[in-house]
Amino acid sequence: MKLRSKAAALLLLALAALLLALLSLRAGRAEPPALPARPASAPQRHLAPDPARGPAPAALPRAVPGALRRRPPRLRPRTGRRSAASLEKLARRPGELRSFQNVLPPELWIHLAVVACGNRLEETLVMLKSAVLFSHRKIQFHIFTEEALKPEFDKQLQQWPDSYTKKFEHRIYPITFSVGNPQEWKKLFKPCAAQRLFLPVILKDVDSLLYVDTDVLFLRPVDDIWKLLRHFNSTQLAAMAPEHEIPKIGWYSRFARHPFYGTAGVNSGVMLMNLTRIRSTQFKNSVIPTGLAWEDMLYPLYQKYKNAITWGDQDLLNIIFYFNPECLYVFPCHWNYRPDHCMYGSNCKEAEREGVSVLHGNRGVYHDDKQPTFKALYEAIRDFPFQDNLFQSMYYPLQLKFLETVHTLCGRIPQVFLKQIEKTMKRVYEKHIIIHVGPNRMH
């Protein structure tokens, strides 16, 4: 009996061992041993699909410990014409070696217009010089002048260095008035000043335009005031600064014999315009009960108010926007800073905070000694050699000049005049260092 029980026990042990061997053998076939990891630099082989079997199902990725995760490839946009936004980014990209002037299409250029007659040649050239010194985008100059001045403008502008002439193109136009008596228009206020009223009619292919008087200086890039066009709402089609910051001592509020915009009127020495909107708008007026197109409105309006206006075309613009206030965007005084803002005491709060952005030297202050601060800025830009260092040849001498103007109220606030020009020069200097030295050598 004992022998039988021992034999049965041995048989059971043998069967258990056999089952374990079979199970381990099956498990080994189901999961083959792992292959050694492929080196990172080893090329991967891709098996060609068998056409008889059809496309192979996509394999799920398996996480490999210690392996670097690869980002999915970015989808590149299809090649084609760049959008306006991408081109503007290209123009502003720091350290970009490629000249953006060669990239921006003409529809993205800044359009700047000026009217110069009589002895305004030098003043106009200094204004244009201030525009190209600091600006980034390419500018199209529209110069309206007398026949005798055309050759001189061409000659002077062509003598500028190539590094600056590539930043602009210029076109010269004759003085023309499409409606009314040309001689009457030409003598309105100052020689040829009324020409600005006809810019929407003459520049039919221009969408937007910045008009400035010849006695204007840019102390920061023209690009910055051009951006104000984006601030227009759906009805606004032009932008100007107030004639005065304090209405009770302003000229219009005290002496005007005709309607004017707001409580103090507006100054037209710096005027931003959406010409497309101007050409398509019917303007309310005091001549007929229905609206009139811009060109059809000018001469009847002048005939009605010609005995009441003092400042010529600026008065006519004030009358137009008195009847159409929803069409005007009013920008702060630091975009059109004049002697009136400091000669009786500082009254342009925006300039105190931001600095002067656009200087307007009316009253002839560039050419006399009544406001030496304005004259110093004009002469500094006029006499600056194009290729010299801005800080050494303009900014530091300007600071010394300002020390001689502290006997005037305008001269006692030099920081107002220097804040923007210092900021602009730093930007120009940093851009020069990045492009010509390289960002890796700046430390």
C-alpha cells in the first residue's frame, strides 16, 4: 500500500513539472526577447509595404525609456503672396539684415505730402531730412511746388547718401486748383497753402496721407503718427490737434467770426487723412441743405466765408468739421507742438509726459531769436552730417545749446523737447549695433 501511494505521488509531481515546462515554453513564444536599443545616430530602416496586403495599419507609438520626444512637424503655410501683417512684422523684426524697404509693397509705404512755395526750399528739405533720419518704413514724398523750385528739390534729394535715399521715393507736382479761381486760391493766407485742400482730388491713387507744413520737424519715426490711422472709427476720415489747449485764451474762441470745430478749433499744420473716405463722403454744409462731395464743397464754402476768415485754408477746415464733427479724430498736442504750448507757460500735458513727437515751428521761430529752443532744434537737424553719430553730432551739442535758452519759458523745460528724440536715437543706435555688429557681440 505504501509503495502504491509513493508511486502516485511521484506521478503527480512529474505531471506538475510537465505542465510548468509547457506553460513557460508558451510564454517564451508569445513574448520574444527585447532587442538591444538602437543608437540615436543609427539610420532607421523602413520596410516597403506589400501591395498584396494593402496599406499596413498605423502602429501605436511606444514610449522608450530615456528617449527624447520629438515634436510633431509644424505645418508650413503654402507659399504665395505675404499678407500685409506679416510684411509689417518683417519690417519691424529686430536684427533683420535684409532691407525691409525692398520687401514692403508700395501699398504699405507711408505717404507724406508738403506744399512749398517762395523761400521755403531749405525748410522743406530739413523737414524731409527729419522724416528719413528716424523712420523705419519706406516713405513716398509728394512735393507740391512752383516750377522754379523743382530742379533744386531733385538736385538736393539726389545728393543724400544711398543709405537714406533708399528709404524714400519722391514725386514733384505743380501747384493746381481744380475748382474756382486759381489766383484767388494761391493768395489765400500764404502762397500755395490752399493746395492742401485739393490733395484728395489730385492724389486719386493714394489711400491715406500725412500732410505737414514746411516748418514741421519729426522728433520720432513718422511710422508712429502713421499708426494713428488705426485709431479712426468708422466715420472718422481726418485727424488734427487742437489749436489751443486752453479755450478761454485761444484765438478761435476769442476772435473767430465763423464756425470752428469744438471749443478751441484745430490746427492744420499736421493733418492725417484717409483720402478714400474723404472722396466717398457727402459732407453736411451751410451752403445747401443736402450733402456735398469734398471737391464740390470747397469753392462755395470759400465764397460764403472769405470775408470772415483769417487763417485761410485752416479756417475752411474748421468750418467743414464744425458741420461734420463725427468725421474728425483729434490727436494730442505732442503730435503738433507749437510755441504757444510753452511761450506763456507749459500747457501741453501730453508733451510733459511723452515728450514732443512732432515740432511745429510756426510764427517763423526757426529764423529769429524769439524762441531759441525751436531754432536750436531746427539748426541741429539741418547741420547734422548724415553719416555721423547721432549722439555725438546732434544730441550732445543740442543739450549744450539748450543751456543758452533757459532765459525763455520754453527753454526751461528742455526735457520736453529732448525726451522723444533721445528715445528715438537710442532705438536707431541699438538697431545699428544689432545689424552691423551682431547680437552675439553686444556683451
